[in-house]
Amino acid sequence: MSKNATYVFLDRDGVINKRLKGYVSSLDEFQFLPKAQKAIKLFHQNRFRVIVVSNQAGVGRGLVKKEELKRVTDSMVREVRASGGDILAVYYCPCRKEDHCSCRKPNPGLLLSAAREFDIDLESSWMIGDELKDMQAGKAVGAKTILVDTPINRVPKKHRQKVDYGAKDLLAAYAIIKKNVQ
Ligand SMILES: [Mg+2]
Ligand SMILES: [Zn+2]
């Protein structure tokens, strides 16, 4: 069944919620971007399955408490569901860059974990993020990629082929996917 579903992986900060200079370390610092909940609702209504994959090195750095991250996650999922959308699962990498783990994007570990858990065909999946490392993680597993918020021309030329589409926000990204997936 799941092989027929299209999965959409979303980065969190800068895609679903407002990106801060530092880490989102408490619930009151988590602020949905204006059209994000509407976009996730449309994904859900159109049978796309949404999974969040997010680097949260603040945890490994001791700047974000695990319990607080859980509070933020529970609240995010609850609010998304209350607005008619759904988030199937949330995967975080809590590691610091210098830990050289396999889950921190640009590595695809979070997507691979999700693929194992939900039997996902990654090549028919999409990765939406606001940074190059999201695009790299998506391309590493053969997914199609959409860069939101950051203009494509800010991506170094040698990495442009990792970006399939640019969109101003998650709602615009939804429109691209809807058009491309029958
Ligand atoms: Mg981001
Ligand atoms: Zn990690």
C-alpha cells in the first residue's frame, strides 16, 4: 500500500516554522510560517504523506532540552492535525556536526530510517527544505527536491543540480508536487 503513496519529507525550521538565528529551544519560540499549515492540510487531503526530517544540533550542544524538543514536536503535530493536516512521523538528528553521524543532513540517515519504517520508495519521494543540505540529503536517496525561501541562485553553481525546483514557501512547493504527481 505504502509503495503507491507519495511521501513528502519536510525540513522543519524555515519550512514549517520561522527559522531563528539560534535554535528553537522552547515552545514559545516555535512559530508556524503563514501558509505552512494550509500546505500540510492540502498534502493530507490529496493523500501525500508528510514526514518531518530535521537537524537539531542544539540538543547535542546542550542548548535545547530533549523534553522541550518533545513539547515542541507534540504541539506542532497537534496543531497541524487540528487544522486538518497530518504529520506521519518526525525524525530528528540531535548530533553536532563534529560528531560525523550518518543522520545529520546533508547525510540521508533520517530519510533512510523513515524508508525502513514505512517501506517508502524514496525515488518517488520529495524533499523540501530551505538549505542546500536538505537538497543534498534528498538527492542522496534519489528524491526530487524543492528549495523554499532561499533563492536558487544562492546555491553554489556546482550544487545547482541538487535542486529540482525553487518555491517561495511550502504552499508553492505543494503546488509543484501536485502538478508533477498524478
Ligand atoms: Mg531549515
Ligand atoms: Zn545525527
